[in-house]
Amino acid sequence: MQLPEDFIRYTRAMMGEERFEQYLQAFNGDAPVSIRLNPLKTAGMTVAEGEPVPWCQEGYYLPRRPQFTMDPLLHAGCYYVQEAASMFVSHVLRQYVSRPVSMLDLCAAPGGKSTAAIASLPAGSVLFSNEPVRQRASILLENITKWGYPDSTVTNNYPRDYRASKLRFDVILCDVPCSGEGMFRKDQATIGEWSLQNVERCAALQYQIVRDAWTCLNPGGLLIYSTCTFNTKENEENIQLILNELEDCYVLPVDTQPAWNITSSLLEGFTEPVYRFVPGITKSEGLFLCVLCKGEPTLNGQNKNVKEIPILSKTGKIRLNLLSPPKSPPTTVETSLNYQQAMAYLRGEALMLPSDTPRGTVSVTFDGHVLGTVKNIGSRANNQYPKEWRIKTTHIPTDYETILRHT
């Protein structure tokens, strides 16, 4: 793998020789494979093989990469395939949030950190997941819908639209667009897109996104800033600019363990607590994260009813573009599918149900988990699985590869 010379020169100087060589060694092996279970759907279940991700109680490393697309339980929202470092968001939320809150994930597609937040926030919290790019917002909507948390809203807006809307949140996650240096190992196409000029463009965009988000943050609230890149311009230098320019902005520490091998700041003279996941050092891909607070933190303490927070009223100059999840007809009838039937359903095919199945709308399940609905007309059951979610491949395995098992 040929890395850009400018990247090698800059990153070697930033990391130091020993750390940089450890990072390069990571390219000789496969990227770690990890999933995060959905606690709303997997009580009494665990991974068939794997070991825990230490900073996320629902996260597991798998010994190899299965064919995830061929597992109906993935499509049922029982787990999410997520890079392990990104799961650190759940650790941050559990440390700092103990009462119901309103949260905005501002750059949320495809939905990994949003679903991690849903699993980590106290019951009664509400989550807005936003993605500016329409096509990516559709993918976000699919993943949020499958995850199955009722107090979630998906929007397709720019950060400046949220600023104009006058909505206010207790927690805002800014997983900002970046130059993608942490993607080099698993997506080599990102190497050809990298340049020093793109780093500068990304840093400027990131700062503007945070400025817009800061106006939407309640006093005492948290802004979690993260990137999947290594350079200090998009990370420590941006945090320093944010601290200098935004009112009442402070950095909060996150509890970690030495065994996690998380790297701190790599910018000389910058002493604020930040958290870097470097391949070859931490069992993960690239991530930088910093927790900012608007004044004194207030999210641990007395409970309040989030439903009373007027985040949806007086929305200012604009109306947010809400993406409504597909609505399945209400049904109390369920029928269980075997593996081949489940995969046929996920491909959009009509099914033949047992002759005693009532006519009308029927929920179809696999291993006890609902995949969607069909309309049973007797001679066949017409598929109601959303067309844009359907599996395209016709090469379905004969046998089911078990990823989750019942305990």
C-alpha cells in the first residue's frame, strides 16, 4: 500500500518514529471486525464467538468477518456492524449523562454513533439524527428505523439550518466530515483522495459546523467532537480554535484504562484531554475525540421530563426536513420463517405461508425477531418489505452462519 509522501512526512513527525512504525505495521494485518448488540432486542443473547470491546458494554470483536448481509438478525436490527473506536461515544455518554436528555447527532449517517447513543442514553431521552446528504440520510433512516427506538427523529438538513431553527439540545455529537486518514486501511480509495489542501478545507468546514452546533447547545450541555483522521489541524488545532473563539467552552476528561492504549494529544504544547485511537496501538481504526462543555456540566443530577423541553416549538426561520420512517400496518399475527424463507423475504420475494395463517397483514419473524410484514391473500403472501432495503444478491448461502446465539 503506497501512502502519500506528504502524509508520511507529516504523520511521522507528529507521531514520532516508534509510534509511526507501530501504525505502519497495522497495514500488514486485517482490520479488526466488531459489532455492537442492540439491548432493546437482544436480551438473553450474545455473540457466538468473540471478545468484548472494553469501552463499550454492548461491543464485541469477532474473530473473522462474516457475511453480515446474509444474516437476517442484522436486518432485524439486533446488532450493528461498527468500528470499535466509534463505540467510545457510548462510554462518554454513560459517564456524563445520568438523566433523560435531548440529543442531536448532527452528521449522523450511516447511523453507528446514533444507535450507540440510543443504547447509552437514559430512558426517556430523545434523539435527532441528521444527515445533510439526501442519499446518505436515506441510509441513516433505514438503520435508525431497524434499531427500533421510538423517540428518534431523522432529518436531512445542514448544520446552519439547525442554527436557524432555534432548536436547543443537551448533547450534540459532531462527528464531522474529515480527510479520512483513519479509513486508509479498510478503504484504499480514500488514499487517492487525500491531500494537504483537503486537510485545510476539512478543518475550516469542521470549525464552521461546530460554530453552528454551539448555538444549539443548552447551557451545561455537552458537545462531542470526533473525526476519523490523525492530523492535528483537524483535531487539536481545531479544538484550540474552538476554545479560543466560543464563549464558555471547556474540555472535559473521560475516564479510561491504561490497557485500552488510547493515545493523548500529539500537538506540542496542547495539554487538554483528548483521545486518539491509532491502529497498531489500539485495537481499532482511526478516531479522535474530545468532549466540550458549555459552562458547568449539568447532565448528571436531578431528572427532568424531556418531553417538556420545547425543542420543537418556535423553530425560527426554517422548518426542518423530517424523514418519516416507513409505516408497517398494525398486526397482531406473526409467523416464523426459516433461514431460506427469511432471505427470500429480504430479497422482496412473495412467500407461501402455512395454510392456517390468517389472511391480511402478518408480521414475519426469524429467530423470534420481526423482519417486517406481508399481506397474506391465501395463495401467497405479498411482500411489504421496503424496496430500497432489499438485498440485491441472488447468491444466498445454503446454511445459516450464526453470529448471535442465545445464552
